[in-house]
Amino acid sequence: MDTILPEGSAAPATHWNERICEESYAPLAWARRLDGQGRIIEIMNCFEYMSFNFGPTLLTWMERKAPDVYARVLEGDRASLARLGHGNAIAQIYHHIIMPLATDLEKRAEIAWALADFESRFKRPAEGLWLSEAAVDMRTLDLLAQAGVRFTILAPRQAREVADVGQLNWTQAHEGNLNIREPYLVELPEGRSIAVYFYDGPLSQAVAFEGLLRHGDAFWGRLSGMAGQGLLALATDGETYGHHFRFGEMALAFALSQARAGVEGVELTNYAAYLAENPPKRRARIHENSSWSCAHGVERWRSDCGCATEHKPGWNQRWRGPLRDGLNAVKTRIDNHFMHLGAQLFRSPEEALIAYGRVLSGLDTDKEFSTAQLRPDLSPDQQHTAWKLLTMQKWALSSFASCAWFFDDLGRIEPLNALTFALRAMQLGRRTGLDDLEPLLLSYIGQASSNDPALGDGLDLWNHEVRHRRETTETILAQALIRLWAEGRLPLPGGSAEVPWPGLSVQVRVSGEDDQGHSTGTACITWTRESGTDEHDWTWELPNGGDPFAGCIRVGDTGTKCVPAAYIPWGKRQALALAWVRRVEAETWQRQVEESRLGAHLFLPFREAQHTQTGDECWDRLWSPLTWQWIMGEVTASRDFLGFLLERGREHPERHLLARRVGHALVDLLGRPKPDCQLVRRLLERAASVGLEPDLRKAQNLYWTRLRANASALEAGLALGFAPE
């Protein structure tokens, strides 16, 4: 299933995409600039004023789950294109694989898929492309140039030699003598060439690790002091702003605003615009198989080179080699299978794989792809097999994402995810006639061990963490049935309901009960592109006690194996638990709000020397809905009632949740065709009277983009914390 499961290390967020989007990408899209009194004078879209790149898989998630942030990313590129004639957005290798370690076919596919995804989103061809970890070799640069990419960006220590264009005298280059203020020409085979920029290493290091983002004026002072002839460029991870350094996006926004205004003669541009006006005057030769995050070239992604993130005593990364070798061995067999069987199904298997990126991006429809790439007169089963082969390759490529080797242990989520992707690819391989490759993979990863003795070796991790992630008909139906139950949508006998996932849907129909009282029914499982629809009978054997994971799923006749629902791996069970708790919490909240509308009137004034309410522990349990009723104007409160809400709210465990609820209510008010700005002010005043600080970020964002030019909305703007214009 193309879905991101809960990741415990990202809690309380569901997973790391969600957490980093909330802490970094959203703040960059809506960066505050404040006056001396802490009032907002501008909400800046930083993507409009800086070069940036996002991975296609991250943007796919963002498009679905954070559409407001996604829209600002696209808007930032459009605005820079209009201002400079060249957009800020830069493409990125599709699966973030280490290109020098990839085969030629993998290189071509990753580049083609990345460029197709970019064109689909940004509605223009990419001019530049960021290489994963800036890992580079000459073949990769040549393939970029063949694909029409004009430039890429490297670390200064990746330059080996430089010379003037047209001159033969080469000078050895290193970080200390390289002029990073200009683009360089890298000459490639067959007369091709590509431009390469080298970013400022010490400046980038200061931003990423030395706290330069703690103060916007200090950041700007460092930048403006270094500005001069040529291009000053730094390169940092997006999570630097907000996740690593809280409010780092505000320091960036301040610096960008100064440069935007031309303070001290500084001008803003982007790589593509600068290249158009300043063609390379010098040539460069690169260090082959080098990267920006490994001093040993690209060894961090295949050996125990010494590069680590935590440097714990006694730890090593000897597991990297077996993991790389095992995945390479599997991929070699998958590629051979793809080419051999694909020759019977595709006009050209290699070109079909390259073109598949246009389907993934939406540039081509399934029908257009089939007409152009599949052999004519294939049977439906043969067509399904062809799509399975392409999906097999997608998951196999996913298993090589660089993060699997970057960190310090085989037992982290990144290597386990890589093995999970390989598991999915191998499963699809078997469904198309390939031998079972699991023994081959295990022969390699069995040689690897976690640094944590409790996790064991690669075989232990495979058996305890990865193997259960294999999807079967039973596990899919178990997830579908439990999800319907968790969301309160499980049909009554005779009814049906659909459970959608990205790339998969399950239509569940409940028939009734068997002789033992177990639920029975049928289900249609449909995988997008890679298969037709499979229909199955099912029986859900759920014991007394109500624990949905305590039951098991039987598919087909009663003689088949009953697979325990507990066999579903932790991440998928956590996703189902999350669906349940969100539904129940929402329903509980709604009931509490309805009841507290009356309860607020029953909170009687105190008498004599009374200092708190009789039965205060019960009233305290209802603090959140009672406070909601006061803020939303549903009750007229006594002094004692307000005092109780204020005093109990200071440390109440639901304080932050209520702050978010009030923030959502303000967004709803401001999003109406004719927003009641006086009501917005009154709600905020009432919240302040009981010491609650609502989460205003999204309401402020909405005001800035939709209402700030409306004079009648000024009252709301002032209440939301904006400075008067």
C-alpha cells in the first residue's frame, strides 16, 4: 500500500513527514516577520525568494495531506518565475538514491521519473536537479545533460581541478582556494556539458550546526558582510528551519526581506537566473564518487567508513555492506526477470521503465502508456503482469533510498523500511513467475548485526520486524474490517462499505454470521494498475472481549488457515488504533459540548467562605467543553465560573488541545463568504479572559492571504496579532 504508517519516534505526530511539515515546511511557507512589539507585519512565503528542492515522494504526501503548504510551494516557484524569468524550484532524484552506486538503468529511471514529476507539478521543465547527498560521478552528470538538465549543485570539496574555458592549464582545487561565486562548466562525453555550482561550505555549516539562525540580524549581518561580486550560495536541509532551530524560518525571512529590499546593495536571484546571465567562464573537474556528507566519497552507503551521526562507544556500521550487497543481489535478479519477461510484454522493457515515470506523475494516462509501450494484442492477464513488473521495479528502487545507510544502526526505521520495500518487490516478482528471492536476501543480511544486542542480527530483525509486513489477502482483509470497525463504518448484514488506500481499495460486504456466530461476507480487492479485482469470501472469528486484534481472518472455505489479526505489524495496528481513537475522541467531545451547554448554567456562584466548586473533580473533568462554551459565547458566565476556568486551565492536560480547537473555529469563521470580524475579536477576548492562547497560525495565514486588503476586516487582523498598516 502506498501509505505512510505511524512512526513511533515522530510522536506525537503520526510520522516524520507530518512532523517535519508542521515544524519546518509550513513555517517556511508562512514565515512571520514581526515589529518591535511582536506584532506581525508580514507573512512571507520563503519559497518565493530562495532556491529549493523537494523529493517527489514527499510532495506526493504533501499534496494529499498538507495541500495548503503544497500550494505555497508551487506558488513560490510561480512567483519567482514571473519575477526572474526562471523558477526557484529544482528537481531532485526520485527515490533519493546514491547515484554513483546505481546501475545505468537505475540512473536513467531515477532522472526521468524525477523530471516527469517536476514537470507535472510545476508546469515547466526543470532546469536544475539536486543529486541525493550531492553524490556524483561523471556518468550521472552525462545522463543529466542528456535529459536536458542545465545545472546541479555540489560541495566545494567535490571540485578536483579548475581551468579557464579554452585553456589547458588546470589548477588543483580545494575548499580553501575554490571561487564559489561563479558557475563552472563540466565537459562531458560526446561534446555535452553541464554547469555546476559549488556552495559556500563554512557558511552552510554555520547555518546548519553553529546557531547562526538564532538571531535574524546576526544572520543577515553574516550574509551581507560576505556579499560582493558574483553569487553567494549556501545549502542546508529544509528541516534546519524550525525543526533543528525553532523559529529559524523567521531569521531566514528577515534576511530575505533585507535582500529583497536591496539593503547594502544585495540582490536576490536563483541558480537558473544567474546562469542565464552569467555563462561559465571556468571549467571544473570533479572528484568521482564523491558526496557532501561523507569524507570518504560514497562509502557511507556501503561500508563501515567511520561516518556516523551519534558516535556511540563500541558501535560500528559493518552492517552497511551486507545490507547494500543483499539489496543489490535482489535487484540484479529483479532486473534480469524484468528484462526477460518484459521482452514479451513491452516494445522495449528499458524504455517502458523510463517512461513509467510519466504515468506515476500523471503526465500520461495508463491508456496512453499502454498504447505506446505495451506490445499489441496482449491478453488482460498479460497486461496485468506488465503493470506488476513496473510496480515491482518501483518498490525495488525505493529500497535504495540513501537514509537506509545514513544513520548508525540496522535496527532503525530507515533500514527496516528499505527491507520492507524489497519484500514488496520480491512479492510482486513471485506473482509474475520469479523465484523466491527471500533466501538470497537473507544470506546477506544474516551477516549484519544491530549495535543493540536486544535487536539481534539481520535475520532476527527480518523475522521480528519485516516479514510480518508482507501483505496477504488475510492481512489486507483484516486491516479493512478492523478499519471499518474503528471508524464506526462496519456495515450491518446486507450492507457494504469501501476502504480506500493509495494504490489499493477493498469493497467489503457483510453477509451475516456462520453457525459459530462469526461474521461472514465477501470482499473485492483492487490494486491500482498492477492487477484486476480479486473477490474472496471471508470469516472474521472475533472472540469475546472486544479486542479486534485478538481475532483472526479466514479466507475462502472453512478448511483454510485462520490468520490472527495480531499478525499485522505494529505500524499498521497503530494506524488502526489511531483511526479508532480519533473517532471516539471526536464523538466524546461532541457529547461533552452538548452536555456542557446546560452544565455551564448549573455552575452556581460560591457562598460564604467557599473557594472552589463542590464536586470540583467532576467539574475539572469538564473544563475543556465548559471553557469552549464560554469562548464561543454560548453561556453567560459568573465571576466564580470564570475564576474556576482560569485557575484550572493553567496546568490542565487538555489546554493545548483546546487551543487547537479554538484555532480551527477561527479558521472556519474567517473562511466564510462574509466573515464576522467582530465575532473573531470577541472570541479572542473571551479566550484571553480565561488565560487560553489559541493556536492562531492557520487563522493568521488565512487572514493574510484573503482578508488583509479588506478594510472591514481590520478589527480581526488586530485581534489576531497583526500590526496596523
